[in-house]
Amino acid sequence: MQIDGAGRQQRGHVLLIAGDAAVRRRAVQVAPSANLAALGVLPASALLNSQVPSDTTYLDGARDPNTVLMRLRAAAATPGPLLVYLSGRLTLDRRGHGLHLALAGTTASTVRYTALPWDWLGTELAARPTGPTTVVLDLVADKSAWPVLQEYGSLPASPSAEVYGVVVPPAFAGGPHQVSAYTRHWIDQLRRSPTRPANLQLHAFAVGAAALPPGTLVLPATRELGPTAAPQAPQAPQAPQAPQGQTPDPRPHIHALASGGRHQEAATLAQAWEQHVLQTHGYTSPEATHWAEIRADLARMAGNYRSATQLWINAGHTRLEQQSPDAPEVLAAAAGALYCWTQLKDQAAARDSGPELVRLLRALPSLEPRLLRLTQQRLEVLEGAVGTP
């Protein structure tokens, strides 16, 4: 039996909250119920990183914010470790300009009465007695909330809590009804690791592997994911080999290097692992494509948009050979390519990669037509500028 400083028996709590689904053009961007169902198969000890006795509460389909508040308050009173997971749509009270988690049935005109005020989360967690507090977020911001988030640059929860997660912008295309990429990779790492990684390592892995849409708000921000997320880099990367019986997944380490501004080290290490994967799994394997996408995102983080654009385009075409045009990974690769291409200041570089990008976008029937039209228009302007300074 574990006793806290006040003489109470330690007891943990897992609180899983599913808000309203985020839907765009009839495509689900995040399905909170699916996320909760996937998390529900994990033991509470894995989620809490603790062996103390614990309880788990599921809130799926709640319509009354006061019901959610009561559950949150009861969970916050737990004298042991606490994990609060929230998934759904972040919206804005246009009258009071406060951020809210939309609940089932929330509309733009009923936010004040049917959604959970985001401030309530911080208020309740601030009163926690003892024990570590972790908040994990997998959210999509709607068009009303996104400008506010960009202004804040973050999404505060409680200064006493470890907060990890992502808030995806409103414009991405979305995918089929399934567990979202960030949550899925968090779960996969918990299942596969022989020893339970620290929360920061889980977060860094999930961010690096999820192929998040450009502009996604990452919490903590990428600049805060310093070397503590992984061991120090080797001086000279050797041919990667996994110890027998284990996988030393390098992605959190590589992402931490890039986030800390050590872009060349990150790129060199990623390229070494890509070569290892190519030799092990083959050039057209999903594993090889995934490492090409990692290199694309590293190039983006380093500001090398020319390389990032080409890598994302290649990844998109490769995935199209093996997956359907509306697969989330295909759409994510196209989104990455389009974003990086729009950041190119070198007209010649943009003109060279433009036709391939257009060919990729044309192959995606679920893509918003306006994106293809704007890309074609910009390419026409670039081609018309041949010979001009």
C-alpha cells in the first residue's frame, strides 16, 4: 500500500473525455469515440505509468458541461496519479471569446450552454492535492477557435500538469472513421515498448510519426522538445542495428535533435536509418516511404522547402501506388507537399516541382478543388515568368 503525505492511500485515476466529432466536407477529422475505444483496451497502469490501484472513467456523448465538470472535479480529487485525455472539436464562444470543448449537440449558437469552457480544466486541475497530473489532448480547432489559438501560440491547461498533445487546424481534409494518428501512435508505442517510455518520449514519438497536417499546434511546442526527450546523438552515426529482442526506435531522438536546431545531425541520422530500412524492407515498402516522409518533415523544420517539397511529392506518389487516393497518409503527404511548395521563394525551384505537384493533386478526388485550382494558377504565373529576373 502506498500512502501520500496526508496519510491517504494512493489511488490513481484515468479520465477519458470524448467531445463532439470534427467533420469537414462530410469527412471525419477526429473521431473522439474511436479514440476512447482504442485507449480503453490499455491497462490503466500503462496510461498512468504507475502500479497503484486506479479507476477509469469514460465520458462519451455527454451533452451537459456540468456533468463533465462533476466528473473532472471528482477525478482531480484523486490523491494519486491522474491522466486526463480529451479528444474532439475545440470551438469559440463568439460572445465571450472563450475557448470551449464542443460536446455532443454543440452548435455555434449554443456554445455557452452546451460546451465545456476550457478554463474549467485548468481551474479544477490547479486544486489537485498530490500526485503527478498528465493531460493528453487530441483536438481539432474549428474556424472560430483557430485564430485565437494562433494568437495564443499555445493551449494552457494547468501550470501544475504535464500537457501533451496536438491541435489540428480546421482546413485539413480528414480521413475515414478511425483512431486519429497522434493517439494511435501513442498507443502503439505503449504496446510495443518493453519498458514504459516517459510521457515526453511518447509525445515526441507520436508527433514525429503521425504525419500531422502543416500548421498543427504541438504541445509542448517543438522548441520545447529539447534533448531531454532522448539520449544525446552519437558523434558519427553507424549503420543502424536494433539490439536482439528490442526495437530502439530512433524517431523521438531525431525529432528532438531537429527541434533543438541540430538539423544536420537529425538529417544525417535519419538518412542512415532510411538506408537501413531500404536494405531491410525494400525500396517500395511502407517503412521506406515513412522514412522518406520523416526526412521531408526534417527538411521543412530546417527551412529547406525545396527538398521537403520533392520528398513529400515522391512520398505521395509512392503511397498512391499502394493505397487509395482518400487514405489519410496519401492526403497528408499531398498536404505536406503543397504547404512546402507554397513556401518556396525561389521561382525556378517552384516552377520545376510544380507540374509533379499538380499531377499528385489531380489524383486525389477527395481534395478540395480550390487547392488544385490555386496551385495551377500559381504554376501558370511562374511559367509565364520564365526569363524574367
